[in-house]
Amino acid sequence: MKHYKFFLHILILIPAIYFLVSCSSGDRDSLPSDLVNNPNSATGKSDLSKLPAIKFDQDMHDFGKVIQGEKVSFGFKFKNTGNADLVIAQVNSSCGCTVPKFPKTPVKPGDENVITVMFDSQDRKGIQNKTITVTSNCQPSNSVIRIKAMVIVP
């Protein structure tokens, strides 16, 4: 009977501790609330006029022929064509051989900036197609840019 009461107390105590810990109001990595704006509604009508918008000059770059082992890079120029600050949360590539660098500060409406993508052709050969996914506070939140190259083995 003692074991039963002990386990009963534990079963009651664990959810209570979880609730207290998960409901903490720490804002370690929070964004200012004016940068987070979800225009979607249950009616299906979206107001995108007050959001940022990312517009790339080009969304694909062909490096052409690259000698195996060579590192090449390209800057994808973009503009915030929307009406709010553009915040890029992350940029992910489809392969570890492709490393993106992106602005960590908000891009004001009308301003331009660059996402630089470096491709390392070490241990690659033939046609290479890589995608880079840009996640931001735009609607939709993901944009895709691409690079390609023909890696020639010397």
C-alpha cells in the first residue's frame, strides 16, 4: 500500500513540475512582437500589404565549369519590396558543400542586401544542383534560391 501511495504522489507531482517549467515567461530568443505578423485568418482573406516581401534579382546561378576542389561563391542580391522590416531567420542548404551567409539584422522596406553562397567542389564531380532555402517573416515564409555547376575532375 505504501508503494501505491508513493507512485500516486509521483504521478501527480510530475505534471505539476512540467507545467511550471514549460510556462516560464523567459524571452531569451524572442522577437519583438511588431516583427511577428500572421495575416492568415479563418475567412481565408489575407492582408499582405503590411508585411515584408523578399524579391531576388535572380533565384538561380550557374557557376559553369568548376575544377574539382575549387571553391566558388555568388551573392544573391535581394530587395525588401514590402512595407515592414524583413527578418531572415535562417538559410539552409541542401548539402554541406554549400555554405550560405545572410544578414542577421532587419532589412528595411526598400533596402537591398545580399545572401552569399559558397560552393566547395571538393570530392564532387559532374553536374551539381543545390538548393538554398531562405526562411523569413514574409508570406510565404520560405523562398528557394539555387546554384548549379559542372565539376570537372582534373
